[in-house]
Amino acid sequence: MQRYSAVFSFAFMLMVSTAASALLVPAAQAASNEELFNDARIAYKNRDDLSLERDLQQMQAQDYLLAPYADYWLMLLRLNQSDTQTVRNFLAQYADMPFADRVRGEWLKGLAKRQEWTTFFDELPALKRDDAGVSCYALEGRAIRGDSDALAEGRTLWMSTAEQPANCLALYDRMQKNGALSNDLIWEKFRLLLADNKVSPAKLVAQRISTMDAAALKLLDKTYQNPQQALEKKTLSLKTRYGRELNLYALDRLARTQPLYALDMWQKLQASFEPAEQDYFWSRLALHAARRHDPAALSFYDRVPAAALDKEQMAWKARAALRVSDWSRLLNTIAEMPATQQQEAAWRYWKGRALKEQKQIPAANALLVPLSRERSYYGLLAEDELGDVLSAVPASYRPTSAEMEAVSAVPGIQRAMELQRYDMRWESRTEWAAATTGFDDKQMIAAAELAAKQEWYDLAIITADKTTSTHDFSLRYPTPYREIVRGFAKEQGLDEAWIYGLTRQESRFMHYAKSGVGASGLMQVMPATAKWIAKRMGLDNYQNTMIHQLDTNVQLGTYYMRYTLDLMGGQSLMATAAYNAGPGRARRWMADQPLEGAIYAETIPFSETRNYVQKVMGNAYYYAHRLGTKILSLKQRLGTVGGGGGVMTTEEAEN
């Protein structure tokens, strides 16, 4: 017995000694916060909650500022097993953290699945973000609890054509059974989905019609695959609602590519459609015609009451009038728009222009003067119309050292900077946005300056752009990589302000940027285009990986800018459109007669390219002031686009 006691005593002393020795191990031998955080990320990805918990405990012991993210990941992994108080404690602890709202959203979905409606509705008001899944659960829960208005409110969600989570189907089933989802609403959504060419979702919606069967659904597939054949073989009945909807869909598709044929077929079939169905097709035909710059567009619009037009159709009715400088019709069309649409900068500007063209100067100035104070594309155009075309950019505010230190000390800013080290850009920007919410102009400028010092030019631009009265235009329009840009600008004989204006829009100067379609680098050059440019330039050693090299990317991009500028006869507006959408499209968007540059830009069929062109040209105006190059008004930069275009199909306009 004594022998075992002696052994036990020795073992105990050895254990204590070992533990004490461990405390004396230099800190360098312990896992670093960086190692722990990276290990925690891997553990979360592998759904290894035990390893994640160990990493979390060590980071918390070392008071690491990103330890809350490990706690967040652990909560996500254990959310379904956590009791109400545990989750509430977590949300209270991290109430100011951006990820708290995601946890709350996921928790609410779990509560709804378990039918824990009391807790669900207690917590729902605290949710800040829009979440279709939570919204559908909330309406369903209200209906279950006897709220008679809930299902009727679900109609707004139903009419959305955006992809929605599966749990929304249960809400729609309940709405249909209750009568809140009528057949008319089903047909309306069916039509909306087909207008967007979303055939698979449209088929799911169609299955809610009691008379729908597999054979009928196959007709939809055939109509999608060959609309002309479906019409010519008269396989689509005109006596049923479904048949008429398929006919309208076939005609709509043909109106994009074969407008004259579609119009001829429509005139033969029109009498078989109800008045509202006729209005629908004329509005679609008018939209397609306006987007392809067909002079017949306005006559098509004349057949449709304004109340039957949606927001996009109304905008293109205005653009069709603008394209032919019919200022009176433009004014009437803007007056027909919903009040919210009339307040958009584009329509305030063009209304002011139309009034000015009709010599109604006081009324025009009442719109243009306040608009000219907005630092935007339309604000600059308004300024031009008022004659103040060469006004200097306002003086920039420079933050003090104390302001910079105060912003640097904000915990959310510190976390954003640390997250950026791990290349967690989305999380970093989310933290940054949350931290700067509520900042005044001077704080926003200090934050933008801090981002610029880290060479986060995109974040600096976004932050500086948010100021309302005090500005720093050097942060809004930075000029990084100046030697490289200046060198290739000189080599290609290009306006440096235009290069910077385009690059700012393409990548916000983040050289690692890559678009969803594969464009890469500072100037977002497509790989195939880069290869073609390299061959033209005689770069025999060019390889695809070189597109990511800063100087090579700028060399390729500026060469292509020169190429498009030459193709477009020196017209930088068209060259900008060509850089984004291709030279063929830029030429097809011309008119038969010379066209004011602002009108050419306004009537570009692609909304993406239209916005891109407007922003690039506006950027170039500001960069000319920043760089001290030749100062031109925006209207001068836009210039006049020479005649030579023509009517095209909608497919040509879009492709």
C-alpha cells in the first residue's frame, strides 16, 4: 500500500512539474493567433465543432480581436442544438457585430420549422436584413395564429420573379387553398416569368392551375424552343387562357429577333385576344422597338394606355421620344411616370432639358439648379445647361491626425483591417460598412484616408463617395500607379483622365479584381481579348497568367482603348461603350443622323453599359481636374455621335 502511495505521489509531482514547465514555455512556441484563426476556419469548413471550440478558447485567452468570428462559426454549427437562452445570450454579447443578424435570421428559420411561433415573433422585430425565407415563414406563422391579413400580404412576395427559398412554397400553398392566391395572380406571375425567359419556374407556377397536365407543359417547352413553328403550325389554342399566354410568349420572343414577322402575325391574331392581353403585347412590342431604336416604337406606344406600362416600358417610351428629340412627347411621358420614377435624376434632368428646349426657362431652372448641386453624371449635365461649365472641383478636406487616430481605434475598423489580412474581403467590407454607419463627413473622409493608406482603393472610393457636404475628391478619384498609367497614356496618345475614369469604373484600382465573366486585372481585360491584343502588339512571349501583372494589364487595356477610339473615329463616348460592350454594338447604337452624345448614352439598350458609360465619362471630368489636364465640360466630353446607324433587331441591340 505504501508502495502504491509512493508511486502515486511521484506521478502527481511529475504531473505538477510538467504543468509548471508548460507555463514557462516561451510564447513563441505557443500557437499564434494567426495559426489559430486559420485552423478555426478549416474546422468550420469541415464542420468540426470540437476543434473549432478549442481554437476559440485559445484565441479568447489571448484576447484576439477576431475571436468573435470563431464564436460565430461555432454558433452556426450548433444553432439547431442550442436552447433559446444560449442564442439570446450570444446575440446580446455580439449585438454590434455584423454577423449577429445572420445568426438571428438562421435562428428564426429554425424556430419556424419547429413551429416555435412565440419565440419567433418575439425575435422577428430585431432582424435588420431582408430575408425572403424569414418573410415567408412570418406570413405563414401569422396565418397559423389567426391573422386574417397575413395571406393577403403574401401577394407581394408571390409577384417577385427572384429565386426564393423552398419554404415559400408552403406559404403559397396555404394562400391558394385560402383563396388569397387567385388564378389571375397565378397567370400574372406566369407571364412575368416568361417575359424574363424563366421557363422552369414558369412551369412550376403553371402547375398550380387545376387543368394543367404534362402534355400542356410540354407545349411550353416547344414554344420556347421554336416560337415561330409553334405559331405557324397553330398548335397553340386561342380559346384557352393557357393557349393565349403561350401565343403571347411566342410573339414576344419573335418580336426581339423578327419584329416585322411578329407584327404581321399579331395583326392576324389580335382579335382573338382580350383587351388587357392586347395591351400587354403592344407594350412588349413597343419596348423591344424602343430598345432597338426603331422609329415605329412611338406608334406602338400610342396603342397602350400609360396605366398598362411598367416602369421599364415607361422609361423606354421616354427614351424613344428623346431619341427623335420630341421634347413635347418627352414631357408628357415623364408626367405619366409614377412619382418615384419622376424623381430619379435622369428624368429630372431630361424634364429640365425638355422645358429649356421649349423656352420655359424658369421652370427648367427650378429643376436644373438643385440637380446641379449633386455630384453626379446628371448633376454635371445640369451644371452645363446652366452655363457654369468650367467650375472647379470644391476644395478637399484633409483629416487631422486626431481624427485619423479616432477612426483607427473603432473596433469594427480594426476588425475590418485584420480580416483583410486573411483575404476575407466580404467580411472585411461588411465590418467596415457597419463601423462607418452613422459617421459624419469628416469621419467618413478619415476612414477613406485610412483605407487609401492600406491601398484599399475600392473601399476608399466607396467611403469617400458617401460624404454629403464636405468632400475629399482626391479620395473619391485617386490616382494610384501614376507612372505606369502616364507612361502608357503617352505611348498610346490617350487622355490620362479618360484612362483613370475608365479604370476607376472597371476595378476601383484593385488589380486582383476578376469579374463574373472572366475579365481580369486593373482594366478588366477579357482573356481572349488580351490574347488577341498581345498578338497584334507582337508580344510573342505572352501567356494567360500575364494578364494579372499590373503593368501588362495596363498596357493591354490602354492598347484596346486606343484601338476602340480609332474604330469610333476618335469619339471617346462610343469608344467607352465599345470597351464595355464591343465595337459592333457601339456602332449599331448610332442613329442615322448626328446625335447629341448625352442622348446616345441615355438610349444605350444595356442598362449595365448605359450606367458604365455615364460613370466613366463623369469620372473623366473629375480626373481632368485632379490631374491638371485639359478641362472639358461633361457635355463637351460626350460630344456628338455621327450618323450612320440604323434600325436593328432587339437581339442585335443586346448582342
